[in-house]
Amino acid sequence: MPTYIETLEEFARLRDHLRLLMDDKPEVAIAEARQLGESTFFSILKAGVLVDAGAASKDKDAITEGIAIFRTLAEKNPCNGRSHYNLANGLIALTDAIPHSDADWYLTTVEQRRDARRHFALAGDLSEDSDTAARSYTNLGNAFGKAFRWSEAYDSYKAALLRDPTNGIALTGAAKVLLRCIKNHVGDADSLREVAARYLRTAKEHQYRISEVAGQRALEELSKLLERDLRGGEMPDLTDASPYERFVAKNRLALSPIIEGLDISLSRWDSLRILSIIESTDSPAGAPIIFPMFNVIKADYLAARYIAFQALSENLPESGLYSDTLDYARYGIVPSMLTLSQRSCFDLLDKIAVATTEYFHLNDPKREISFSTRWFEKSKPGVPLEWHHSLVDFVKRGNYALIALGELALDMSNQGALRPKKIYRDASTHRFTVIHDIGCTPHRQSSYVEHSGMSKFAEYLLETLRLTRSALLYFVEMIAIEEAIKERTPGIRVPLIIPNHHDIRGDDSH
């Protein structure tokens, strides 16, 4: 095989030759790829063959070698979305090569999967071509789904479809999430079935895109799903909805067990609740503490959401007189309410960690509990990540919502995709965040101040609200799973069904 390619036509022939080998003789493709040169084109081709052929032959060394090349290319071209996309796919291929036998797989592969999610998110944000952006968000959705983060998976599929409405993997992925919700009695089944049917009809109309995006095998695997005859009801009519209700529906921020739509016929449409708790007969009198805890968490989220709506609508009185810093910075009630809403969301995550501690009766010191530290033992250099000793038994007996919450927390760490959002929260809580109408570069820099453009911060805020909503959904699911396990466990226990607060008071206006 020649080591120097003089024309693009010859390069294309070499690429096609290696692709054929990957299908029939992946080991040979790996051997030939290793002989390629070090130019950028050769490096991309070489890494792609090593990853894909390595995945086909379960050769983890080849995949790891390909990942190293893609990582170098991403570091050399940090603003190139395609580089991040290739690296993320390599990391996923490596995790898929590790047998998935039990919950320990999530610990064994946690760093690679977290890294992959970060690079998929970067690829989606940075990619100028819609196809790469859509594929990145689709694969991010798949990665979320594998970690039981179904709400975030749906948001990622929706982001993909904004870039490419014909992406069949995103269409079928979104439909699968909705069908999962129906199966688990989450949301209005008729409405969700109708939305799922629309996704599948569109995917069927563009079946060729499934094979283009994920290959012929993926199309064959999805054939039964595409043939399903789904019939549902109509989506809620938002014609007469208020601007606030439309804001909530458009951005999928309702705190109710529904993914799409908003039933504004209900006076209290934020209906997500913990319905019942099973306790032993010798438990103290009164409602379990988890009920008032969740009521407070829920109300705090609704307050943060409404503050965001008011700030983004900018229909607010302003009485302050501020100094102009001549760098297009925005001062006043609007930017302060935006930062207030954003940091309130992250404060809610810490409350979820405390409520989890109470629910499982873990009795940890309250000052040591936070969302970032609740789920895993404190990491040590060279020591594999481990579930927190107080939660490991609950994870191993099947509470997969704990996996979702734990991995969401990992994405907020220094290496995680959610870290930029947490940086703004930390800055506005302990230091300063300044928002600019144009650009985000001040005349003078300070390590105590974070700067952001208005549109970027607004985008981050909506994403943070959806993130917090997802965490609350996983938290309620965590309790539902555990209560189902209790029902199957021998012993004398009493289910406590707590009534609706407003029905008891006979007051639906406050």
C-alpha cells in the first residue's frame, strides 16, 4: 500500500478500501490503518478506522489508539465541532466494548462516558453544519438514555431535530422516550402517543436518513418500531394560553409528569408529587418529612421559573441609577433576576441531595451533604470511582434513578459538560456575574468577576431550568422505584397516601 497519496481521488480510493475491509476483515483494516502517515487527513482516516474496526472486532487497544489521535486533533482544533464529535464517538465505542453485566459497568466506564457527553455537547454547540450538530445532539441523547437520564435525552433529541428535522435516529429516539413515559404511567398517554406517532411517521418518510446516520443495521433494528400503529388524542390547545403558559410549554418547563404539551385546563398544572410512602407500623405519627421537603423544593423551582420568565420578558420596573462601565454591560433588575433564577436552580439540586438523605434515612452530617458529593465516595487519585457506601445497596438492587442523579452530578464537575453553567452559579453566589448586551469583554479583568453575553446567559438559564426539572423528575422516580421494591419485600408495612394540600384546605386560589 503506498505511503504517499498525491491526489484527493487516490485518498478517496484508500478510504473506500479501508471501509470495505472494516466490514469484512476489521483486523486487516486496523493493521493497514496503522501504516498511514501523520498528516491531518491521514490522522483522521487512521483514527476513524482504528475506532470503527476496533469496535467491530472488540479490539480495545485499537479503539484507545484511535481515541488518542482524535483527542490530539481536538486539542489542536478546539473550535472545530467535528473534532469533538469524532472524539466523543471514539469514547462511546470504548465503553461499548466493555461488557455491560450489572450496575458496576457504570462505574467502570464513568469517566469515558462523562468525557463523551462533554465532547458531544461541544460538538453540537460548535458545529457550523447542521448535520454534524444534529448527529452530536442525537448521540448525546443516546448517551443520556443509556444512563437512565430520559428527560435530558428527550431534550437532546429535540435539539437535534431543530438542526435536522429528518434525522431518523433523533426522531425514533424521541418516540422511544415518549413510549417509555406511557409504559411507566408518566403523563397523559393519549397526548404522548400522538406526539410519538408523529415522530415515527416522519422517521418512516425519511428511512434513508436512518441508514445514512447510523447504518443499515440500525434501520433493520428500528423496522418494528417504525411499523407500529400508534393512535392518540390531540395535544392541548394553547390558543388561549397566557404568555407565561406558552413560555412554560415552549421550553418544556412544566413540573408535571409530562414531556410535551401543557394541560392548561387544570388550575394547577404543575402536578408532579410524591403520591405515597410505605412505612413500618411503628413509625412516628404524622406525615413523613419527605413530603414537606418536596413541597418546598417544588415551590422553589416554580419561583425560579417565574423569575426567569419575568426577566426574559423584561416587563419590569427599574428604579436604579447605575454607573456606565462603557463595555456594554447590563445592570439592573433584569440581569440580577436572571442570575438569581440560575443560582436558585443549582441551590435546588443541593436540596435534592438532602431530601435523598432523609428519604433513605442515611443520617449524614447536614453540612457535608451536597448534590456534587451525595452519590459517590470522595475520589482519590488512582482509585476507581465508587458509589457512596450508604447508597451502594440501593443501586445494586435496581434503583436506576440513583444512577441518573449521580451521573448528572458528575457532569457538573470540572470535566463535565455542565461545568460552565455551575461556574456562573458559583460566581453570582460568592463573587460577581456581569451580563453584557454586546460581547462579554470588560475593559479590566478580575478573577472575582465572570462575564457573559445576554443571549448566551439566557440560553444557559433555560438549559439550567430544564436540567433542574429533569433532576426533580429523577428524584420522584427514585422514590417510586424504591416504594415498588418495598411492596415486594416481606414484612408488615402501611402505605401512607398524603392528600392534596389544597383539597384539604378547600382553597384553590393560593
